[in-house]
Amino acid sequence: MGSRTAGAGVIAAALSLALPAAHAADAITDAYARGAIVYERCAACHALQTDRTGPRHCGLIGRRAGSVPGFDYSPAMRNSGLVWTEANLDRFLKAPMDVVPGTAMGYDGIKNDAERHDLIVFLRLAGRSEQCSTTKTAPSLRNQAPGRTPY
Ligand code: HEC
């Protein structure tokens, strides 16, 4: 056993400790990337920072349903009593019109569980991103190019 072998052993031990964490981070990054692609289906009506046909998604997780100031929600959404926890989002995004009957969101939902999971990872992380923290201090979005999808 020379010192080189011992050194390699130490490195191998260090790697085996570091790898699970690295894999977990990779898994989240991958889910986020896949979720961003799923979000393209929402982008016809939604953006992170701006209200469009649907309300903005910055800060969505933890927000009360129907609570973006100035957005013209349906009474069904405003009175749904929901808070957008990840579990409630998962139910809603699977079958919007079943979970909030009468909602103005004319979208059939995402039936694939893995796609919904990735989409919710995307909404959680993107909703806390740098561009979303700018939204809070600059709600007028004067510098936002019209029609740009900000993600
Ligand atoms: C055809 C347009 C359209 C599409 C596509 C669409 N939405 Fe919506 N969305 C709306 C509208 C309109 C509302 C407001 C509904 C209401 O007031 O009943 C809404 C509301 C929501 C809300 C509630 C927000 C709040 O502030 O309470 C969430 C969450 C949401 N949409 C997520 C999504 C996601 C995620 C996708 C993509 C999978 C998506 N939507 C696709 C139009 C759309």
C-alpha cells in the first residue's frame, strides 16, 4: 500500500460522499429543464412576470388562488378557497375544470404525472428567480417588451 493508493482511497471516499448530493442537484436541474418545456403549453396564456390571458406566475407557490391584484378572475377562481400549494397545483393542473368548476381557464390539463411534477418544479424555482424578485419592486414592468415570454 503506497501513499498513492491511500490518496486515491481518500479521493474515492470523498467522491462517494459528494456524488449523491450532486445527483440530487442534477435531478432537480433536469426536472426544471423539462418543466420549462412543459411550460411552453401555458405560455399561450401565461407568463411569469406579466398578466396575459391568465395571471402572472411569479410567486405562485403559496399564493391564494385568485389574488393577483388587478387581474380579472372568474368568481369561481376568486372564491375557490384554494392556496397554491404544490399538492393543490398538482390536482388543478391535472383537471382544471374539475377542481375549479366554472374557471375561465379553458385548458384541459396535463394528464401525465411526470410532466406535471416537472412543471411544478419549474414553477417553484422560476417563481423565486431573480426576474421574479424584480417583479415585486417594479410591478409596472415598463421595460418589459410586449409579447416577450420572460423565462
Ligand atoms: C387558454 C389559456 C390558458 C392556458 C393554455 C393556461 N391557462 Fe392558466 N389560466 C388562464 C386563465 C384565463 C386563468 C384565470 C382563471 C379564472 O379566473 O378562473 C388561469 C389561471 C391559472 C392559475 C390560477 C392562478 C391564480 O393566480 O390563482 C394557475 C395556477 C394556472 N392558470 C396555471 C396554468 C398552467 C401551469 C398552465 C399550463 C399547463 C396553464 N395555466 C395554461 C388561462 C390559461
